[in-house]
Amino acid sequence: MIIAIDGPAASGKGTIGKRVAAHYGFRHLDTGLIYRAVAKSVLEDGALDNPADAIRAAQSLDPFRFAEDDLKADEVGKAASVISVIPEVRSALLAFQRDFAKSLPGAVLDGRDIGTVIAPEAEVKIFVTATPQERARRRALELKGRGQAVDEQAILADIVQRDERDTNRAVAPLKQAPDAHLLDTTHLDIDAAVRAAIDIVEAVRAGRGRG
Ligand code: DC
């Protein structure tokens, strides 16, 4: 079974994906980390405004080269949003994600285009959202928790800019698939959001069983 989870930055989709996968004993892939790994390679060894550098990095990517914590930095996320508009970068990363989606007994992938491009055949598709203000508030809390100084307005501006870029790019934009279930987590804590996601999976499984 494939469970596709898409949504904007800081919507909670990564944590939901990880916990839903653990619940079912499925493998989990946070596809944002792959784009972040390409971005990190370019930041270390290339120029962000030179698409050829990003394409080369994507084509020779070892997705496990970086520690997850290094990839989670804000500047890497922003750079990932920039390089992910390049069609050749996206196509270089396609096979890895599609192979992963075939994992047995099942796979959970989260990202921006899982339900629309990577695995349109996924049995369960969930589109996770929350208002930009709520996402900025969560991100600020997370950073504060790590002892970092935060400017919530600047975080909100970054989130709005990232939404704009991810939603309006020509190839594989962030978009709810027509057959995706909408999960708005604005008023849910993470436990409630995970429960709601599992409820969606169970409802789909029950429906399939009857059909
Ligand atoms: O989910 P994230 O914040 O780790 O993703 C970082 C960036 O990577 C995001 O702004 C756009 C890009 N991305 C993408 O284009 N497609 C995906 N499936 C996942 C991430």
C-alpha cells in the first residue's frame, strides 16, 4: 500500500508521515530531504543561481550523504525550494522516489507532489494544511525550543514566500490531488493530527474491503 501525504512547509506532514508509517510498519520517505540534500550540495559546492550546478548535484546525488539535522536548517529549506523548480532536478529524483514507493509491505511518502506526480496510484492521499500564521507559530516554537532567537514575522514572511514558489512553479506544483483527503491541522495538536490521518487510512481500507 502507498500512502501519499502532501502539504506546504511546516504543515506537520513530516511528523504525521513518520508516525503513520510507524503505526502500520511501513517505510517512510520525507522527500523534502532529497531536495534539501541537492540544495546542500549546491550551497557547499556550487552556485544557487546556476541551474547546471543543481542538475549535476541531483544526477549524482547520494541521498544518505548528509545528516538529517544539517538538512533541516532554514537556509537549506529555502535553497531546496529554489532548486526544486528546475525540471531536470525533479526528473533526476523521480526514479528513487518511485522505487521507494514500491516498498513492501507499504510506504508512506511525504512532499509536495506525491499524490499528483510521484505516486498518482497511491491508495490513500492526504493533503495536510494549516494557516500560514499557525505554521509560523509552530516553527517559532520549535526554534525557541532549540534555544535559537526567533522573529516570528520573518518566519511568516518566509513561509508565505515558500508557499508562493512551491504552488506557482510550472512543474509538479504543490496542489491537492482531486482524490486527496484534506486534513486541516490548524486547530489540532500533533497527536490529534496523527489520529485523524490514521482515521482517513482506516476509512479508505474499510471502503476498499467492502468494494
Ligand atoms: O518539505 P520541506 O520543507 O522539507 O521541502 C523543502 C523544499 O523542497 C520545498 O520548499 C519544495 C521542495 N520539495 C518539492 O519540490 N517536492 C517535494 N516532493 C518535496 C519538497
